[in-house]
Amino acid sequence: MAGIVACRGEIRCDRGRLVACQSSGGRINVVFGASDSVAPSQVKRLVELVRETDSLRRFPRRYIGSRPITISLIARERQGIEAAAYGEERTIVLPLEAALAWRTEDLRSLLRHELTHIALAGGRTSFQLPKWFQEGFAEWTAGGLTCQGAARIRVNMLLRPEFLKDTSMFKEPAFAASRVGYDVFSTFFEFLEERSTGVNLSLLDSLDAYGLENGIRRATRADLPTLQREWRIYAMRRYSDLREQQACQSRPIPSTR
Ligand SMILES: [Zn+2]
């Protein structure tokens, strides 16, 4: 991978080393291999999509912090994973070929998901958030449940009587790492927000100050087991009927981590 060089001002290309600078809110570095071909306009698109977080209603940039963020474009895809974030390192890894070919709206939602992991990694040293929280929250900030996601939940509820039967899935990291797990847990944050508008962002602040369980209690005025039970009833009611499923545009959805 190419090294990172500091710069001021505009995006600059330097034989495989490419750095983009931001005037406010911290620098964004885009790095890729010296032999890979990436056009400045493609880097500009990535940087502008990250920069958009400034104006996201759902997720203001202050949660992401001002230290540099690195987007690392890796030429060879890791099987089954199309993106990953390393929160402590503030690095987002994207498969180069796919990242440059994705539609802007897909790339935007993917970057928002990964930026959320960076935000969730900041400020918290004493505990790690459980997988269900990290992925559900990241999906929620990325735009929430998609049409395809709703279809996956409805189909699972139809095929598997035990699906959402209880709240045991919160204790299963493997489920939280699955595609339908992302969908399911994003509806937990959808539920919290419907229960009390704006609560998800205040949750971020109280998590840092009070930890997971106390932070949730302070932000929502309910304890986690109670919320999980209420959510399960909400999700079953909202997503149990396949007849309410709308037809979705058929397109592959980038998978994330
Ligand atoms: Zn993720």
C-alpha cells in the first residue's frame, strides 16, 4: 500500500499516492497501491461522500471527531466482505474495483455505515459495544432498513417460526454479523427512534459517559431487557406480514463489516 503524505488544499495525485485534504473537520486520506489506477475524480467522490457527514441530520460529524480518516482501497477483494472499518485506526478498507464502480447512493450508505464504526470506537476505552449494537446502529445511520432488508426479515419470519420469537438473538454475535442480523438490529434503533425522536444521538453521548446499560437507561428511561421485549413485539407486528412487502429494485447490496 502506498504511504500517506500530508498536503494542504486540493486533492493531489502522486504516482499511486493520493491525499485529499479538508479545510474543516479533519483530513481524509485516500491511499491505494502504487500500481493501481485510481483517477482523482474517483478519489474526489469518496472524499465528498465522507465530507457529507457534516450535514447528516442523523449523524453530525462531531461524533466522528477531527483526527484524519483513512480510506484504504485494496485491489483484491476479501471473500464475502466488501468493506470493513478499523475504528481505533480510523481506517475504512474498501475493495478498489467495487468501490470505484458502485452507485453513489450505495457507496454513500456504505461509507456512513463504516464511519459509524469509527464514531462508535471513539471516546470509549473501558468497554466494547456488543456486535448487535455496533451493526444495528451502523445500519440505522447508513439510512435504516432497506426494502430488501424488510423483505429478508419478512421471509425469515415466514420460514422460521422461531425467528424473533424471543430476544436471545442479542446474545448471538454470529447472528449480528449476518446480513439479516444487520437488518434485524437496525430495526431496534428504528424502534427506539419511533419511541422517542432524537434518542439515538443522545444515546451516543450517554454511552460515553455511563456505559452501555446505564447509558441506554439514561437516554431512553427504560432498561435494555424491557426495550428488547418491546422491540420484539414492534418488529413482529411491523414485519410479519409478507403481503405488506413492496417490490424492491433488484440490485446487489454491498455487504459490510
Ligand atoms: Zn459494520
